[in-house]
Amino acid sequence: QLKIPQSLQINPEAPDLFKEILCTNSQEAKNYQQQIREYNAALAFASMGAEIKAPLGTCP
């Protein structure tokens, strides 16, 4: 069985904002629930780490 260090264990209690947007029927929650895939994709793209190197032989 995998042992997770104490410092990395997940807090089982979700923040109030997440509870509200995932568990209520408010207009804000409905909008978030409809757009959650787009939000996730945008955040995944924005957090992608990349190292861009210039091609060899293009400088004088």
C-alpha cells in the first residue's frame, strides 16, 4: 500500500466556494457546472510547462 507523507495528505473538507458552486442551484453554480470542462482545459493549458529552444543554425 502506498504511504503518503503527512504533508501531502489531502484535506477531506472542501472549501465553501467549491461546495457552493458544485452543490447548489444558484445561477453562478449552474453557469460553473455548464462551463467546468472549458475552465479545466484553460487552466491545464495555462499551467503547461514548456521549454522553447530556437532551432540550430538560424542565427548568423
